[in-house]
Amino acid sequence: MAISIRLETPADYRAVEELTKRAFWNVNTLGCKEHYVLHLLREDDAFIPELSLVAEDFGSVVGHIAASRAMVEDQEGKPHEVLCIGPLSVDPVAQGAGVGSDLMKRCLELAAEMGFCGAFLFGDPRYYTRFGFRPAERYGVCDSEGAFAVALMGIPLTENGLKDIRGRFVESSCFSNVADEAYAEFDSDFPQFQRGYRKSQSDFAVLSTLRYFG
């Protein structure tokens, strides 16, 4: 593969959303909603177009990464701006070729250049630790409900970037406010795939429960 990374443009939106659906279909749950989440995120003030990147292979889009503004709210209620990474999508036909790694590394480089002190995401530690992400608990950061979650990971983007930040990680509401009816209407215009079980769904279900209140 000959991978090149560039900024996403509005002309890419539909292809990227279809790619995102293919990438996540039946991976974490039966079906997926990540392509709709991405659609909502692009219309949210938290979305950062300068960090929305696509990976191309000879002119075909084979991967995409999105990023948005988030915050860590400390005990006094003061917000500290950080970055939220995701969704990160790689077309199934291109997975295992380093596309996701290229996208992540470039996104983090650009985010550091933009002055973000650190980045967080929810994901599988077996994958994301390779980029330097570590459990958010290490940085004193819990999820929005106040629980330390194994799936919540962070990485400083500057020296000691997360040293003085402690509190609750709060990302865009687009990640949680997904109305079933609105999603169904949105997805009806996309290629339809069969829902089915994959072992990764069981892994995701377990990972989602690994959280505790300190």
C-alpha cells in the first residue's frame, strides 16, 4: 500500500461515513452507530476540522480519524481543555497495514503543534497503548460519572502536559446522545449489512464494565 495522509474535505464526508460503518459493523455491538456519531460530531462546536484526517491509497480513502475538543473538569468545577480522539476507522480491506497507526501518529503530532496539552479516548488498551496512551487513572482522570475506567486512556502531548490536570473527562454529547429513531432514518440511506455476532463484541462488553469509583 502507498498511504498518504491529508485533511478531510466536505467532498469526503459520505465516503468517510460509509467507511466508518464498514469499519465498525458488528465489531463492538450488533451493527454500529459510529458513522452517525461522526455525522453529528461534524456539526458540533467541539469538532476540529484541522484534525479530521483521511488516509488514501492510490486515491481511495481507506482510513479516517476525527478529533474534538473535550475537557477535564476539576473538583472546583474548572474546565481544562483537552482533546478527544475518535472515531478512528480503517476499511476492513486495509486493516493490518498500519493505516490506523499512521493516522493516529499524524493526528497527535498536529494536536501537539496546535497546543493541546493532552488527549483522551475510550478504546481497547491492547491497541492504543502502542501509541503511548495509558490508563487515565494514571493522570487522575475519571469518566464523566466519576469512575475510573479501563477503556479511558490518556496521553500528554507536551512535557508534563497532564501533570496538573485532575478530574472528570467530559466529551461532546454527540458520543452519548444518539436517538434510535434519528439514527434509523440516517442509516436507511446507507448500504445495509447483516447483523451478526463476533467475539470482539464479548470483549467490548467486558471492557465496558471494567470501571470503579475510587
